[in-house]
Amino acid sequence: VKAFSPALKMVVKTESCTFSGFRIYPGHGMTYIRVDGKSYKFINGKNEASFLMKRNPRKLNWTMFYRRLRKKGTQEDQLKKAKKRTMASTVMSRGIAGLSVEDLKAKKGESGDKRKAQRDATLREVKEKKRKDQDEKKKSAPKAAPKAAAQTKGKAAGGPAMKPARSSAPGKTSAR
């Protein structure tokens, strides 16, 4: 019994499809022989039908002829892609929204506790300002109350002020 060695490889005779350029392995494909005696090998019925319809394989993007013509999937193409992947973009450091690079670095270096303390201080200031505004509104509200009472005189107490209903469209006089 012979052991399998990687050095010995079985050679398989393959042919290429006349239309698409794909490899045809033994036991696959079909042969078309024209009246003039010229034979054509096709890998499948799609290729044979396209050939019989006189389609140009250079214009069909799934054929090998199209890919070779436009240099798709070549070794150089793969090397170019690998080079593009290895090139790293350089990081540009610049200020954002009015902050310089030094300010940004300083902010980044700050601890979370310091940022939290600043946030709490600004919140306190905003809350104090709101309280002062509300207090001022309360102080000024009693002064405005007598005016409001004078305006509501003659209207039903406790109910919402209602507009009188119109008897006709605006600008027209009634026929009464």
C-alpha cells in the first residue's frame, strides 16, 4: 500500500469553454459541431445558447474574456488592493468648535471627578437662575392682578371669557 505524498499530484486534463473561457473538467460540458466541421466546447447550456445567439463574450461581465479585457481579478490587482489596505492615513490633530488642540488635550487629561464637579456647578447656577426668575415673576404677579380683575368686571365670575357669536359673515350686514 502506497502512502499519499503531497509531492505527487494527479494531473487532470481540462479544456476551456469556447464562449466563457471557464475550465471544463472531464465528464462535464458539451461539444457543438458545426456543419463546416468546426467543434466548440461549452461548459453549460447558457454558454451554448449565448454562442448560438451570436452574443459577444467580451460584453458579458460574467465571462473570462470580459474580465481579462478589463483586468479584473488579476494578480497585480490583488497586490494593489493589499497596498491600499496597508497604507494608514495619518491622524490630523486640530481644534474643534473653538477649542485649540492644547485645550482638547487638557480636557482629555482631566479626571472624571473634575468634569462631574464642573457639570454639577453649572447645573446649580442654572437652577439658581431659574429660581430667581420665578421669584421675580411671583413678586410682579400681584401688581398685575388688579388690572386683570378690572378687565374681567362685567363677565361671569369663575368661567372662561367667551367671545360673542357672530350672526353673519364678517363685512356683511344681516337682512333683518
